[in-house]
Amino acid sequence: MKVIFEDNHLLGVYKPAGLPVQGDSSGDRSLLDLAKAYVKERYNKPGAVFMGLVHRLDRPVSGVVLLARTSKALERMNAQFRNREVKKTYWAITKERPYPIEGHLVHYIRKDKSKNRSHAYERLSRRQSDAKKAELDYRLISEIDGYCLVEVKPLTGRPHQIRVQLAALGCPIVGDLKYGYRTARPSGNILLHSHSLEFVHPVKKTPVLIQALPEDDDLWSLFTS
């Protein structure tokens, strides 16, 4: 975990791919654990440290994660995410070139919790009546050595949304075996990265931009070096 933004109300960190955001059945130490330990040590805080999760990233995904250091900041940031006032930008590497090279995707996503897998449908039907509408904008940024860098701006926050919607476009993310990519990366992670978050500070009411370049796979260096 690397700290990239910090004040009395918020903590913005870089989550490496493979690190869980919060505790899961693996028992592995989580980003939330590391953030609490960081604040406790840095500020010599006695007792338990408050740290609220504002949003989440899938375990094999890297990038910017925002946490709240106070309950007031958590409540206000939750409201911003719920009201779609936070601008989220992701990068994904695919082998297939998206067609068209930029566009707006709309699907209805239903998650199978027993398999931890989401399914995207082009229209809502009675059989998938519990599916939720998912929208994102995407564009091809660059193409190098047979790989494509795609910028994605999700407008909703559904489970595995970017992964399943890009797969439905015919562009599964490199390493994402769950959604159609054929080979795994040596790390077991996927090349999806939370590049930036833009929002209004919950207390100071000033604009905030937090961003970070990916650094967890050699393939990213094709586009970042």
C-alpha cells in the first residue's frame, strides 16, 4: 500500500493488484488492515483506528482506492458515490481492438453470488428481472505490440461491471480468465487499473483529483514508459 493523498478526513492509497480491499475467506491481510496500521503508527493513535471503505476494487485489480478517516467524511463520500458525483477513470489492456474505438455501453448485469460471476444482458427480461442497469463510456487510447490500452469511465458501479461489459464488447481484459481471456498472467492478476478519482472534498468543498499509474505488471510499461 502506497499513500498518494492524505488529510484529516481522507486517505487515498494505491492498492497493488492481488491485495484484497477488505478481509475475506483467505485470511490474508487487507488494504483496510494496512491503512489502519499506517494511521495508528504515523499519528501514534491509542486504541482502535476508524477507517471507512468508501468504495472497493476487485482483488486482482490495481489502482486508486479512497478511504475515510472520519464518519462524517464516510457518510458524505458515500452520498457522492451513490449520486454518481464522483468521476472514475480506469485503464484496461486488451488484445482485441474495440469496435467502434469509442462508445457508450449499456447492459443489464446480474451477479451469480454462488460463482462470484456477473452476466451482462442487452435487455431486461422476466428471467433476469433482478439485473441492474450498467453504463460506461470507453475509448481506445493507444495500441502497441498487439495490445490495446482502453480508457473506461463507468457511470454506474455494478459487480465486475467493467470486466463483463468489455467482454460483452468482444474485448476481455488481459488475464481475466473469468470473463473470456484465454491465458493467465504469471501473477494471476488482470490488467485493469483504477487510474483516477475526481470528487468534491466532503468537508473543505474543494475539487480533488487523485491518480496513480499502474506498476504491477510489465505489460503496463508499454504504455507508461
